[in-house]
Amino acid sequence: MPVLGRLNAPKSLVCEETARVCTEQYGKQLHAVILTGSLARDEGTFLERGRAWMFLGDAEFLAIVDEGALPTAGERLKLQRQIQDALLARRVKCPITLAIENRTFLSRLRPHIFAYELRTCGEVVWGPPEILSLIPDFSPSAIPLEDAWRTLCNRLIEQLEMVVEFAGRPEPLPPGIHYRTVKLYLDMATSLLLFAGAYAPTYRVRAQNLRALAQRPASRNEWPFSLEPFAREVTRCTKWKLGAGESGARVNWDFWQTAVDYARLLWHWELARMSDAPMQLPARVLLQRWMRLQPFLDRSRGWAHALRKQGWYRNWRDWPRWGWMGWQASPRYWIYGAAAELSFRLPQLVGREQLVPDVSWEELHEWLPVRDFPQRTAPTGWRDLAAHIVWNYKEFLVDTRS
């Protein structure tokens, strides 16, 4: 059961060790260490195991350093491991996500969910508190709707990452899948509320706003599904996440499958809204329509980032395919498309390995920027595809807005 009452003890240790490692690494080149995400909002979930603590999810930090001190990806990962090892020595198991930027990063942030929550809920654990004022002030209404849809897509990829590890449907629902499903519900609420003009930066207020929205009279097809049962599930998940006593949340595969069904309907509804298209259109047609609306400059930035990550010559055999893909959309949309096609089939696939799919796994492999991996000669099924979607997501989409 999550523990909220004693949250301050492990949270303080996480902040203390992160600040210590950063100051030792950067010295006078360090300007600030900022805690963000659910832990900054005091909405993180710690489990107490004997005399040790385990944090569900990642503790997210942003370190601000001099321009010349920006690390390589390898150096940043090494710092993350140092912090995690230091915490383990103090009986706290907590994955750390550490972004490292310079001051101009803050002043150049455009309206999106991360920037809004960083400015309103970020906690400076080392350095001058006023540094957050460098972030431009904007209202939630300025956040693009696509940012809500991206949040939903990211949670779907997390489902692929977790479900692929299990054969069949062991009961009760494995803790990792249960936690990711709770997160899926919470961020489905975030995503829907942004479309509804009722977004708030904390889980508590989002659940309240969703319940209020569910009580309003709604016209036919105003929402992708009935809001009342969805709001009840989000409320249960919010109580569980915050550790506020018994939540009544289900811990079985029906809980997970219902969440995936909600996600499919929400993904389709949001894409139709953004592309101003009829809801009756198939999901793939909606995605293609949205791809065509992407500005060419945004597509170019996405592929330039992919080329830098992979090296200009490492994948030269893929250049013709990348050129064709780049003409249609950025890597982000292709990866999201493959993830959605597979994610929405998971309820039929998990535990039913012999099920014949209604889509070609090899075709979806072709949607990925990098489709060929060492020791891979041919697709071995949906689990192989899921692993490669997750790899492409982490390689090309994490830590970038491209």
C-alpha cells in the first residue's frame, strides 16, 4: 500500500543525494537543482519494505549548469547511476531521471504540460528559488492539444514495455503492470481534461475536475465514452497513488483491459478532434490525416535528431526509406502509430500467443526508424515488435520535443 504520511523522509533523502552528487560533479558551474514531476507535488508513491523504501516511478530532476558544462548522454547516465547507488546505500530504491540544461533552456520553454508543471510545481532543492521565474508565464489554455495526445501515446508505450515481460495473465495483476495502469488512468484524465479546458497540474484537482465534468449534462458524442464510470476509476487510482487509505482499486486483468479500452477510445477521439475529421474514420486513416498536417520544418527537425543520434553514416542503407518516411511525418508520429496499432490489440494478445493478428507485425516494423537490430533476422511476433518500439521510443523521442 502506498505511504503518504511518511513521504517527507525518503523524499528528503532523494533530494539531498541528488544535490550532493550534482554539486560534487559541477561545483561553481552548477546554478540549480530542481525537483519536478509527482514527487515535487508531494504526489509520489513510496512503498515501505521493512527498513527500506521503494519509489514507484522515477524521481525527476533538472540541473541547470554553465553552457560549457553540458554533459554527453553517457556522462548524464553515469550521474544518474551514482545518485541511485548512493540512495541504495541509504535504503532507498529510487530510479532517477536527471535532465541537465543551461539557463537559456528555461527561458526558451514553450507552452506544454512539462513547462507549466515545472513553473507552477517545481521545487528548487539547491540554488536560488527565483530561477523558475525564467520560465515564460502562460495559462493552461496556451498548451497545445497535441501535448495531451503525446502524453497518452507515451503511457501506451509504457504499457508495451511492461506487458511484454509476462507470459499469460498471472493473477493477481503483477505490481509493475498495476502501477503502469494506474499511471495510464491518471494521464488519460490529464489528456482528456486538457481537451475539455479543465486541466490542472495536480492529480487531486484533476480528479475533482473530472468528477465535476462527469456531472454536467453532455450532448451525444461530446466525449469518447461515458465519463461517470471513468471518473470513478480515476478517483480510485488517485487515492491509491496518493496513499490516502483504501481506494477500492481493482488489482486484476479486467482493470488493465478496461484501461486499454478507454485509451483506445480516447486516442481515436483526440486524433479526430485535432485533425477535424469524422469520428467514424479508421484509426490509421486518422493518423495519416494528422501526419499530413505536420509542418515540414517539424518533420525535418525530428529526422535531423534521429540522424544525430544514430550517426550520419551508420544507417546509410536506410536513407531511401527514411527519405520516404520523412516526407510524410517525423519519427515521433511513426513510432506512436506503431505503438497504437500494437497497444490496442494487447487485450487479444496477452495470454493468447497463438492468436492470428489482423495486422502484419513486419509492416509495423517498417514504421520504425531503426528496424534492424543485432542478432535479429526476422520478426518473431508481437513481443519482438513491442521491444523494438520501446527501443526506438527511448532512442529517438525521450528527452526531445522533436
